[in-house]
Amino acid sequence: MQMGNQKRCRLCRSSALRTFYNISDVYLGDHFAASPSESLNSPCADVSVFVCERCFHVQQPDVVKPDLVWKKYTYRSGMALGMKAHLQDLKQSISKFMQGVVPSAVLDIGSNDGTFLSLFDAQRSRVLGVDPAPQIGMQANERGIPTISGLWGKAQASAVINLIGKPDLITAFNVFGHMEDLEDFIAGVSMCLGPEGVFVFECQYLLDVIDKTLAPTFFHEHVSHHHLLALDNFFSRFGLELADAFHADIQNGAVVGFVRWRASLPKTSRLTRLIEIERVFQETLLEEGLFERNVARTIEKIERSLEAHARAIGKTRSDLVIVGFGASRSASVIMRLIPILGKAYCIFDENQRINGFFYPGSRLRITDDLKVLDSADIIINLAWSHAEPIVERLIEQFGGERKLILNPFPYIDNFCEV
Ligand SMILES: [Zn+2]
């Protein structure tokens, strides 16, 4: 099931890796099945997370075969809640960083359905996307966004230069955490980035993962969990350095970093402040079992909420009608951590492509019938990376005395303060 067993830190090559967190038998959340028996036989993998004692990079050395992840990949950035508006904001931040200079060539790595590249004026900027999911890349091409298929690395750098020249803007949003070979990834960036170019990445921020106990972020697709100090040291090996970064309030907390050729600009004060916070935070990363204890505390809290709600509506725990909301790819981690979800009635999801299928590793059918949300005693949000907007929407539409709306990680419910 698993391949490769990288013994060294993905960023600094140190072999001093210490266990950070483990979860066993997590199903691959994109393998929706036509029947419960097929679903229970779908692929699963252990998730083992380590922290490097030298550079403090948090990582999962075991990698699931890319074919298993990307061939069935269903996420489309244009579809995700609030994502287009967020990409527009990012474009504005980039334009500010580039002091209004319009890039003549833009490469977006992990370009998905081309939503970000479609924001550029084709008359002024040559654009090119690279994406590992072949079907989604094909759709982007049909929409007129030139996209090449494959995992990004050195091998693709010369193709990029042939097609659009050396890009003065390279972006990688929400892909940086997925890459097994980050050395090859950044080597590829450094081979084609123009002399005045900027590389901009956005990824989930490790400080938020730990602060908010975001356990479902540790699943087979996320192999690296980033913070800026470790990354800046890593970039310096390629002649690059972080020039600016800011914290973004999306998907439970992300960080956006701006990278240029070394010594081209001093670091901004907001980046320096983030790095100072990280220096203090790094010490806690080596504290054994810390994250596991926080996960256990959250699970206890969820159990207490379920009990209290059953009492409040005069039902026994086993009579509760539970409905999952959002068949997200990492919901399989939540289902693994909260066993009562296995006895849920179904999972509600509006995505027509998976309607009628069964969630991997479960007997839970996926439906877009709004009535199931109406009749549920408890709605548990499984699309946790969009926790706040989803929970707000669920409370507005379905909330009330008799219905518990609960987001497990980070813990939010409609009756208690977070
Ligand atoms: Zn390291």
C-alpha cells in the first residue's frame, strides 16, 4: 500500500526524526464506492507523523502511491467555498508585493481547474498551469487555460521555459504540503524563476494545526506541515529566501510566503514578527505526546456533547440520528477518531459526482437530499477545512434547541463558545 520510506528529513536531510503523532488504518477518502462491501475493501494506510530534531519540520515520511491519490482526485478550486474570492485576494497581495508590475509570464503549480490563472489578463501575461490530476488539467485546457499534466519537479522546468519563457511569477497554493520530494520541487522552481521573479506559496500553517488541534490535516495527502523558519533555511540551499509572509484566515489558518533570489530585498517586519513567534513555538514541537493528548481531549469533549444532547432531547445515545456534512477527503480521519460516525445515517454532500456512492471504509451513503439535514439530531461537519462558514450556514438553516451542530476539529458547536 505504501511506498518509499524516506529515512531523512525532507527539508534538511537530518536522520534525527522523532515521532510526533500516529493514526492507524485511515481510508483514502477519494475512493468512493458503489456498494458498502466495495467501500469496506477500499484502500487504507497508516499515518505516521515525525518532527525533525534539527530543523523542526513536521512530516509524514511514508507516501501513498501518487496514482492512488491523483487519478481519483475530485477537488476543484472553483467549486470550493469562498476559494475564488480568496484567490482574488491573493492576486491583489501579489500585485502589491510586486509593486504593481504585471508579470509577463505566470506559472501556477498545482493549478487545478485553472481558477487562479483565469484571473490574469491573457493579453498581458502568458500563463501556464501544471497539475498532477489529469482529468482536471484536461478541463482547464478546455476552458482555455494551458495546463500540463504531471507532478512538478526539475524535469518540467525546461518545458515551462519553452512554452512561456522564464516566469516572473511562480505560484503554488495548497500543494506545498503534498509534495514528497520538496528538493526536486524547489530545484524546479529555481531552474525557471526569472532573475527578478517571485515565488509565492500558500500552505496550511503548522502553528494553527497545533493550536487548534487540527487532527484531520494528518492524512495521506499531506506529507509536510510547514512553518516559515524551517522553510527559509531550506530555500537558502537553492539561493532563494523568504522576503515576506503573512497569516491568512482561510481553511483554519494558512501562511502565504513570498520568496525571491537571496539578498534581493530585506525581510519585511511582518515576516520577522512571525519568525520570532515561531522560535518560541519550536520548543514545544519536541514535547512527546503533546498533540495526541490534545486530540484525546477534543474527542472527550465531543463524547460529552453527544451524551448531553441525547439527554436534552430525551433520546438514548444509540437512538440519535447523526448525519455527516461534506464527504471531504480527510473525513476518513474524523471517522477513524470518532467511531460513532460509523453508525451515522448518511453523509450529506451537494457534489453530484459522488451522489449515491458510499464513503470509503464505511456503510455511509452520500446524498444531496436536504431532508436528511432537517431530520438529523446531530449534524457533524466533516468538511472541517471550511469549518467556520459551514457551521455558520448550518446554524442559520437548521440550528435550534433540538439539533446539535458540531465541528470536531477545531471544536465548534452551536451551544458552546469555542
Ligand atoms: Zn530537518
